[in-house]
Amino acid sequence: MNNELRKTPLYDLHTELGGKLVPFAGYAMPVQYQSGIVHEHLHTREAVGVFDVSHMGQLVVRGSGAAAGLEELLPIDIDALEINQQCYAVMTTEDGGILDDLIITRWAEDEFFLVVNAATAAADIAHLQKRLRGSDIRVLGQQALLAVQGPMAGEILGELSPAIRALTFMHGMRTELLGEECYITRSGYTGEDGFEISIPAQVVDTFTRKLLEDGRIQMIGLGARDTLRLEAGLCLYGADMDRTTSPVEAGLLWSIGKCRRPGGTKVGGFLGADIVLAHIVEGVSRRRVGFTVQGRIPVRTGTDLVDEAGNVVGRVTSGGYGPTLGAGIGMGYVDRGYEKAGTELQALVRGKIIPITVAKTPFVPQRYYRG
């Protein structure tokens, strides 16, 4: 393992549990444990999985102009966010691309909690500091982050803090769990009901070990996190979207607040708005789609997609085996005219032609708790 890789506060626990550590966004992270990715994936679908996501960036933006400043960077309606309500958002570039995607939670009238991707955290923070000069930006470097995901998550954590049972999807609260103060939100990246817990780094090891005393809970690695999010139809930044793709091309129109779209009460006003709004009105030349695979040969990232005549009409951005479905699935971009569900295409895998079918996502129904 490269000595230059950073370690999360749960590094020792990962090694004790036999985690296979790999470099990820500058950190040594467990891709899987001894039971393997498929087992971990299915366990999360059936019970509860705990994911160490402490590599993610956590920061707080506060100040009298924070809301207005953030609306210049995020195409959402921040004014509509209630205290302790959160929202998914993309951070756009001046060219209408996506600098990152993140979760923003309103902690107070002029205070916001952001969770950003690990690989882009430094760039995100620099971007925020440059654009939000009138706001105080504080990086929560001493906070760890856990994702507790699965259909039993509400029941188990509800036993530890009954108040969280009332939380609905994309809402949070401060509470105490196993004697530790934390901030918990009902959210996640698996398509299942679940929670994300921001907790002081110095106590997360003891806290996680206590959680694992419950036989329904297992540690889960990055491998299953990826297959779970793929089945749920969720994008991975750097693969399914980046600075070269607009939110409209990425199929994320829903992430742009209605009031920020053409005809809205706060139309535009964010970086790259002219380009993004033109994409909404005029359409785009390519779109992100999901697809299912015929046969058992995996269709991986970077694979070309062709039509019946052999013309390249798209490329895979995420692909693999969906353990819940027992079949190959993926996502990618296809040229306009090929995005309709049911469209038959072919993937070129090491010289072989693999039939695929454009499909609606999510591949597995999302089970978020909405009350």
C-alpha cells in the first residue's frame, strides 16, 4: 500500500476485518471484505450495510449572503429549503459543465452543510472560496462520515435514537447515538432506506465497532457501493458526468430547480446558465441512458456502443454485474435518437458484439423512506 495514501479514522478496523485496501481519491479504502462484493451487495439489500465514507469532503458555509451566493453556483431553490432539509445539487461551470455533485443541507437560516466528492473536494473548496468571498467557509476536517444503509436501518438506528424514526428522506437532525453527538440525515447512495452520520473522527472507531455488535449489520466496501448505486441508477462523478457534460445531457434536469428553468421566477443566475437553459429549450445531441446486457460478458466503462450498421453512437460510462438482478447493466451516453427505452444497440467488447437494450433507470426500485 502506497505510504502517501491518506487513511480514514477507520483504517485499522478495515485491516482487522480483512478489507482489501485500494487507492481511491487519494485514500486507502476497502474495496471489499472477506465475504466478497456480491455478498456485501445482497446483505445491504436485505439487512444493513455500513460504509466508511469519511474520505468525502464535509464543509459548512455561513454568512448573511450565503444563500444568495450559493444560488449563483448551484441551480436549485435554496430559499425553499427548510431548516434540516437537504437537496442534491450539481455545481456548474461557466461552460455549463459539472464541476461536482453534492448534497447541501440547511442547518440554519444562513448556515449550510455541504458534502462533496473526495476527488474534487480541494477544487470545490477553492471554487467556493473564490466565489463566496462574503461567506465563512469551514472545512470539517475532524469529522468522519458513515453511511448506514438497508431496509433494517430505520429499525436499528431507531432503537438507539427514537427521534430519528420521524425523519423522512432528505431530512436531518442533531442527535445522540451510542453516547456520541452526531448529525444524521436520512439519505444515501444505494437506493435503499438509510442514513448518513457525521460524527467526530476521534470516536468513530469505537462507535462503528459497537454498531457491528448487531448481527444484522456488516461493513461494506466500495465495490458493493458501486454496484448498489448502479442498480439504483445513480451517477458517479468523474465517470457518468464531469466538466464536459451538462446537467441536461446527464439526465439530471430534475436537479435544476423549476424556478431556475426557463419561465421560472428565478430563471438562470448560475454559472453556465445560458448554455444549460439552451439545452433545456433546444435539446441536446447526446443523453445519458441506462441499458441491460444480453449474456454474461461484462460491458465496462469506455466500451463503444454501435447501431445495426456498425456506426458508433455512444459510449459506456459505468457498467458491470447487478447482483440483485442477476444480470449485466450499465449507463452511458448515446446520440440523440437512440435514447428511447427499448432501443436495441450493440457493445463492442474485445472484438465481440454484445447485444444491449436501452432501459429506464433505476434498474432496482428505490426504497427511500418518505413517510
